Amino acid sequence: MSDSLERSTKINSLKEPVVKRLCEVLDKSSTKGWRKLGEIVGNDRRFKVSSDDMEMCSLKVLELEGSPSLMLLRLMGERGCTTGHLMDYLQTLGNSEALQCLKPPALQILIQPQSVSIICGHNLRLSCHAVGKSPVQYQWFKSKEEVPNSFSPDLVISPVQMKDAGFYICRVNCGDAFEFSHWAQVDVLNVTLCYGQSYHFLDGRQKVVIQPQSQRLHVGEDLQLECGAVGRPIPRYQWHRNGVPIPNSTKRKLMIPHVMQEQQGRYRCEISSSSERMWTNEVDVVIAPRISVQISGAMECSEDDIYAIGEGSNEFFLNSIPEQLYATDKVALLIGNLSYQNHPQLKAPMVDVYDLTNLLRQLNFKVVSLLDLTESEMRNAVDEFLLLLHKGVYGLLYYAGHGYENYGNSFMVPVDAPNPYRSANCLCVQSILKLMQEKETDLNVFLLDMCRKRNIHDDSTSNVVLRVTANIVFGYATCQDAEAFELSSTGFTNGVFVKFLKKRLLDDEKITVVLDRVAEDMGQFDATKGKQALEIRSSLSERRALTDPILPGDSADLAHAHSRQWAKAHELPESMCLNFDCGAQIKLGFAAEFSNVLVIYTHIVKKPTDMSFCQAHVTDFSQDLDVDPKLMNRETPEETGIYLLSSSLPQHCLYTRLSSLQKLREELVFTVCLQGTFTAMDDDHPIHWTKSVNIGKPLIARLDLHRAMRRNSCLQTCLMPHSPSHSPCHSPGPEHRHHLYHGSHQAQDYNRLSPQHRYLDIGEHLQGAVGGCGDIYYENLSQCRYDPPYTSGGLSSSPGRLSIPIETTDDINELQTVFINSLQLQPQ
């Protein structure tokens, strides 16, 4: 194998994986990327790249392909540029990582092991073949354990037993270089065969060997259906009810806890592979109504009104109109994190939180809406949210921002999370649920608008033990091990989840029915089809809806105290008029954009007749607040960053936006400065008058979220134990600050509302973010709400993330992380 590709090869002839890797490197670098490469090539008369060409490349971020580097390489290739020329340019550029992309690997795996479903007692064979510069050696693993005596390209287990089911991977060594194969899942089915019956699938064709069985259940019981097929590659499953696919039901075993009567019907499973599709038998699932009575005498009723459990039984189930359900109160905490210090900036959470706030208030929810919270602020905000909960309350938590999911636990990432982050730096949603359960709430709704990819730097396991309650609803913006996307446009748009959720949120339906309809709407959205799908998890046994009326319970005094606590965080300062010695009068007004964002506007009410010029502005704010002096006292709300509230504000004022009120430690004191000139003055220099104004602690500042975290707060249950090899502390060097999909992200001062700086092609890079060009026919995807920390060296000795088979990504991702962590502890 040569050390580099042939120098005479035209770059248009480079293989797609090489071009893809090269574009990723050039797109992510700000100092040694495609722009600098274009400047170098532009100085070469042979392949001159003009400024118009560079502008055309930069506009590619607005298209689905979304790679300026790819456009630049195509232009160079069309003008005859060879690999040798490109290597010289990259050498001048000083980008060694890009140069490495043009060198073939020292070791290459040609045949990957395939996942397989097999019957117990048959023979199993997994194959992995590789070539290298020197002889190669093989070692097979099952999960993270070495398989004894497995040093050949073929792993043979004869006969295979139930204990052999699991996930396998092969490590191939060639000198100092080594690679890992794809993961392969082995599913062993325990099937009892009739005499003389056998299944042969050496041809790889799949066959159904386990059929589902009809069932009759009562409301509230658990439904379990099972099917199974043998074949290679391992079959994919999709359950259907009454001919309609059931969302998030893609396992061999279908489990629906606490079934409702509307879930009865005819069930069957579609089993498919890349080349064929087949169906199981269709079976009936009958679910009897939930109201039971004992009948000892004669009773007149119609056949439609009553069902007997069994022949000779005197216990019956009656159909009845469900009674109206009530909440003793309704409380919502909405958090949107977008201005991350060490991770990619987001845009949609601000719009999403704003829209949901307005909708939930229409449903009589007490809403606390917060933007850009640090870890301690998030934990304290959750504590305050919990104080508003008591028996019978409907509690709703919405979060939009970066996140991840490990071992079934969801983690919300604060804006100050380090890179990389682990569970100790984040908030565990299941821990918050545990605390909500202790409040005896009647409904707990979690709407998580974040990614659910595995965090390879977090090997902690759950220590959260939840009670079994029939009042929990999770609405995930995306499926397990998948990403949630924003929509890219020139204005401000919702994320994909809220785009459809806000159309259904006011529906007078059970909350799970509302989310089901949102899932159906999202499924018809072309821009995210096959990339993002709503997942619903629920144990809700009653028909509880967000529209249910509020009926205070026995603890009315407690509810009143909680209402005062909520109102405390939403009291706006009263408008005031300031009179100056010159005779001018200034009106000072206030508005709340969010619970931690205050808008101040000044308006000249009265101006002396002899004053030719008069203007008032505010200044001297506490350094605790996030206030850019350049964005203060602007003539339009939009100029100061007030986009969502602008239509509700009075006109002809000067506007100032104060964000991060939760950081305010003292009462908010600022100066109103009036400047003016008089017609009788000989010069045009204005005269200044000032007044100091104290408005106390406005909005959420009253709750002191900046304080140190209290003992016995949600901190105690949100933290997860770490393995001895990973400390919650972080001190990654510069080489560790590479984002897995978006390149290097050192702490940059992005404008909070500026368009995203880079997009990846969703068609070719499904795990990245996507660029967009408005929303005429497509609203293209932008930033993905996931920021998995990536260390360039950490994965070099571990199985690659891109080697995950699509049939079982959720299971294999989790296994892969455990396996990687175990290998990092072992000497090679």
C-alpha cells in the first residue's frame, strides 16, 4: 500500500469517504479551513479561484449539501487540480489533519461481521477480514470480554446456546495500527420445533418462527406481544394496530403498560430486511372496560352497555362516560438554553419557550419561563418549581437545549457545562421526576426538546429509584440515540418539535392523544422524515388533559401560599414618571419577555417649550446582568434583541433588554439620564440631568437563583456516581475541544441572535446539523440540540461510532460506550 494517493489523480476522482472526511476537517477549522485554502489557490494562476467563487462557496451553507469545502474542491477539480496540487496547498496551509485524509489507512477491514437472528442449537458464524501492510491478527469480543481462543477471521460457535446471545466485535491489529469492526448483534431464539421440522437460513432469507398470540385484557393491565424471525442480517420489526404503524414499536416484543380500551384492535408485526418484507399473523387484542360491579339481582341493560368476564360469572364491566377530572393547580417550568459557553449556540429555544409560555397560560398554567441557566441556577429553579407542587397538581417541565441520554436517564445540559461534560455537570430528568412523585401530583408531564445521543464521556449508571405511579408522560422530541433539530431560516422559527406541538397543545384531549397527533404530524414533515420522530412514554391510566379545569383541593391555604410564591417571581415594577428640574417629564415602563428577561422603555411625556432637543436613556446597570452597552437605548425593540415582544410594546420609545435577571444579587439600581439643549443656548452642547432609580428585585431575581445550592435540593438526586476512571472534574487541553459533528468550538462570543455559522448536509451527514434556505417548501434543519464532547485521541483505540448497525442502534450505542470505557482502562 502506498503512503499517499497517486499525485496525478484528479481530485474529482477521489473516493467519496476521502472527500467527506476532508470536507469535515476543512469546514470545522476557522484558521486553516476552506477560506484560507481558497486564498492560497487563488494566488495560483493555474486554478485561480475568484472572490465570486468564494462567495458562491460560502452560500453553500444555505443549501442542503451545506459544505463550502465541497464546493471549493469541485471548482478546483473542474479546473484540473490533481491530488498532488491539493497536497501541496494543504502543506502550505499547514493543516496536517487534512493532509492525513489523503493518506490511505495502514489497516483496512474489507468484510464486516453481520448481525444475525438464529435458533438455539444451530451453528453460528461471524466473519471479519482485513488487509494491511503486514500480517494482521484478530481478537473477538463479546460485549467487553474477550472470547477465548478467538484469533481467526471467523468466529464459530457450534451449537449456539441462549447464553451466546449478545453483541460481538472484532479487533484487528497490524503492527502498531489497529481497527475495530462493526458491532454485530446475535439474537438467539428459543423455539421448540415439531418432529421433523427445521429452519435453514444459509441463504440469508428470513423466516418467521415465533407468531404473536391473541389476548384478552382488562383496562390497566399490561399488553405483551412477541414475534421472532431468523435471518441475516438481523430482521427489523414494526408493530401495527388496525393497519397503522404504532410509533416507537420496533422491537421483537411489544409491551404497552396500563392499556386503555382504545388500544384494543387487531395487531400484527411487519418484519423486514434490506431485500424482503413479511408479516406475522394478525391477532385480536380485546380490552374490557375498567368499571366493575357485582350484580346480585335482576338488572336491565343493553348488550352494548355490559360485558361479562366469563361464562357463569356475576362480575361485569360497564361502559360509562368518563367523569370530569380536575387539577388542584397547574404549574409549568420552561427552560431554554441557547447561549452556551463551551458548546454550539442554539437559536430556537428562545422562540419555543416563548410560544409555549403563551399557550400554557391560556390553559391556566402558572408558568415560569427561563433562558440560559447555569448548573446551579437550573438546580435552584427546579427547587422553586417543586415548591409550587402539592397533591393533585398538574406539573409540566419543558426543556430545550443540549442534552443526552445514558442508560434510560435523560440529562439536561446547563449553559456553563464544561467540555466534555458528565452527569455531575447536568440535571437528571428522572431525578426531578422522583422529587415530583413525592409531592403526590396527579399528572407529571416532561417535554424534552433535546438530543438523546449517548455521551461517551459519561460512564455513570443510574441510582434513581422511581415509584410506580400511573400519572407520568414523557414526550421526547426525538427517538432514543437520535438528534433533535432546529429549523433554519432568516427569521426566528420554532424547533421541529414545538412547530407541531403548538398546533395541538390547546386540544381538549388526553395528553397522550395530543402527543400521538403531534407525532403523526411530525411524521409527515419531509425535512425530518427518517431523521427525527417524536417518542412518547406514558404510564397515564386516566384521561387527564392539560385542558382539565382547576378545582382547589382540601389544602386551599397551601395552594394559596404556593400561588403567592409563583406571583413573587412575576411581579413587574410599576411604571413611573420622573420629573426633572428642567421641566421635562419622563415615563419609565417595564415588560417581561421571560421570567428572567426584563424590558425597560423610556418615553418623553413632557418637554419644555424652549427645549429644542430632549432625550432620555438608562445606564449604570449592575455588572451581574448580561447587558451589552451597544444594544441599550435603541429606537426599535428589534435593535436591542427584543424580537418576540416587540408588537406588544408602546411605540416611539427607547428600549433596553436586561437578561439573566437570576444573576442579580442586589436590588436593581440604575440611572436615568436626560440630556437636552435650549433654543436660547449659544452652543449646541447638551445639558445633562440624572436621577437614580431603584426597582428592587424584579421578576425571577426575587428568588435568588444565584445562591449556593441548598442541601437536600435536587442536587442530591441528580448527581450520578462515576467510575474510578472518570472524575467529575475537567481539565481538557485544547486538543480535547473538538465537537463531534461541528468541529472545534472554543468559547466564542457568538451574537445570541446571529445565524448559525456552519451547517452540515442532512442527506449525507445524518448525525450533524443541517443548513437551510428559508421555509417556502422546506424548512431546513439547522443546529442539532446535542453537543457530545469529543476527544480526538479518546476514540482512536476504540470501536468507531460510525460502525453501528442500523437495526439496533439504541442497544448497541449503550453497549459500545461501556466497551470503549473498559478498553481505555486496559493496556494495549
